[in-house]
Amino acid sequence: MFRKTGLEVHKQIFAEACNKYKKELEFRKSYYHKSKIKRAIRNKLFRMVDKLFQPGNPALPSYTSLKVLVEDFNEFFIGKIQSLETNSRMQSTIQCNLNDGL
């Protein structure tokens, strides 16, 4: 709301809400992992801890050119959007045809 009004009081309320959210999120994450550890049997516990501390898969696929990677992502998401638009149009057409037949 403070972005719309620009009032300092709204900015403070927003900051408090963000801090409260962050603290709650950290608490919930901690609680989740502690409960998983408490319930785990010994071997499962070691595997779980290994997963926590081993680096995961990289966020991006391997690539030789950043420009090509960006273009590939662009083409992928444009294709997804076009597919959604096509499916939406088809659903609308089918619905219109069904309504016309009644």
C-alpha cells in the first residue's frame, strides 16, 4: 500500500510485515527440518543430512553461449504462451459451438 500512498507509516507497516514473514518462514523451515531429523532412522538421517549439505544441480543448464541460452529460453516460453493461447481459443470455440447447438 505504501507504494501507492507514499506515506512513511505505510512503509513502516510493510517493513514490519516483511520482517514478521521472514522470521516466521525461518522458524517454519527450522521446525520442518528438525521434525524430519527426529523422525528419521539412522541411515535415512545420514542421507538427509548429506542432501542438505551437498550442492544441488545448477540452476541453469550447461551452455557455451549465454546469448544462445537466453534465445532458447525465449523461444521456449514464447512457444508455451502460443500453445496456451491456441488452447484457450479452441476451448472458446468448442464452448460457442456447444452453446449454439442447444
